[in-house]
Amino acid sequence: MVSKHATAKNGSIAIVIFVLGLMMPIETPAQDVRGINVVPDSEKRSSIHELDAYAHLSENMTLAQTRAAAFANAKRQALEMAKTHIKTKTKVEDFEVKYDLIWSEAEGAVSVIEQKDHGVEDNARYHVWIKAEVEYGLRSKAASDPSQNMDPGLPLKVKVWTSKKKYKKDDSIEISIQGNRDFYARVVDIAADGTIIQLLPNAYRKDSFFRAGVLYKIPDGNDRFDLKVTPPFGEDNIVVYASEVPLGEVTTEPIGRGLARYRGTQESLASTTRGISVVPTGKQGSSSAEFYEATWTVSTGE
């Protein structure tokens, strides 16, 4: 419920004035970063790609069939680009000995975020363009949990956590985030009733770029709010959307204290956030970027 001392959201975590002064992000040594024992409640690894694809006209295929073939080719190319991109960016010695990258070979595993139909070109081929997301998994071949490994040579990972998982009325909550590589991020709190508040970036901490190995706190810096537990009680999901490139812009409305509310659904927020401008990979007509999504759930009660 909304605190009387703040303009904020309905839900189990109320937002109130943060009275501390400016604080800088906390640098931590690389060996400490890798040792953080935090496992998200859920995570989603993916690679996002922009590419052009074609299908040649044939007397044995209708125009609709040729168009469908062009989009099928685009999805297959996106899957191969994702495999190449992730393996190329991975710099861990003996990576293939220590880890498995898990991919689905099915076209259905490739989600199309945007697409353009350029139609027939030169009376010879059908031309399409897509922005596609390819999900994958990372599994350690050793007994240790790979989710604990924050080696900067591994694919992008951003951990999000709080000091505990259960909180009582009037408790203060502090959120921590830390990435194994430089990243751009959006951090939101999603209440049980679906209310979505963007915590970072905000009006007082506008920068969405974060450094590898740096421990960031929410609230911190110039933030003008605190996070307090108030009824009604339940669960809040703290979600981090992160990528190696700037995220897609979303429309929010100010609610005070530098914070903003997103009026859509979590699904639409995730989709819009993935509207990133990916970077060229060196192959003409194609671009790639890593994407990572993690959720940390906290429960509240009397």
C-alpha cells in the first residue's frame, strides 16, 4: 500500500524518502565477485540479432511459400549467429571442457522481436529482415553451480539479491546488483498486483551503464527514497534486464522521489526493453548483442 510519506506503488514494498547523502558504487576485487553465493530465482540468457535473409523464387513454390522460406532461413541464420557470437565472446580457458552451452535446434526456439518484409528483389529472390532473440543455457560440467561463477570471460551475467528472502512489516530492504562484465540495465520492482516501478535508472541516477565487478546498491547515490515493508503482504519480484548495449526505451510516468511507474504488463516491458540497437558483428547485414534477465523474489509478512 502507498506510504503516507511517499508517492509510490501499491504492494508489499513501500517507497519512502531516502535521507542519506551521495554514496559512490562500491568497488570489490575480482576474486570477491566470483565468490558471491547468489542464485537468482529465475534467469534467462539470450542473444539478440538483426539480419537480412533471402529465398530464391522457384516455379515449384508460390510467392507465399517463398516468403515463408525466407523467414525460416532468417530464423536458422539467427540461431547460427547466436552460437558464433556467444562462443566468440567467451574467453575462459578450456571453456568447452568446463561448460556446456545448451541450445535448441528448433526454429521455434527463435523469437522474432521485429520483422520487415522487403518483398521480391530483382525478380529473383524474396528479401526479409528480422530482429530475433535466441535463448540458451550455460551449464557447468563440474559439481559447482555455474550461476555462482562471475568470471568476466563467461557470457554476461548480472546478479541481483537482498540480504534475506523474507521481511517483516517496517523492515528496510536494500537491493544489490553486480555484473561479471560491463553492462546496461533496467531494474524494476513488480508487486503481487502487477504494479511495476522502475528503480534504476531514475531521475536522480539517470545513468543506465554499470561497470563490471562494481557492487551497486538500491537505494544509494542520489536516490531520494527508501524501500520499506508495508501491508498488504505477499511477494515482490525484483527484475534486472541487462545487455552489453543500451536497452530499448520504455514509457513511464513519474510518481515522485525520482521514481516512475510502468503502466503496461511485465511481458510488454520485457519485450520493449529488448528493442535494443544491436551492434555490427563484421558480417554485412547482421548485428548481435547479449541479453540477460534475472529475477529475485522476496516475501513479506507480519
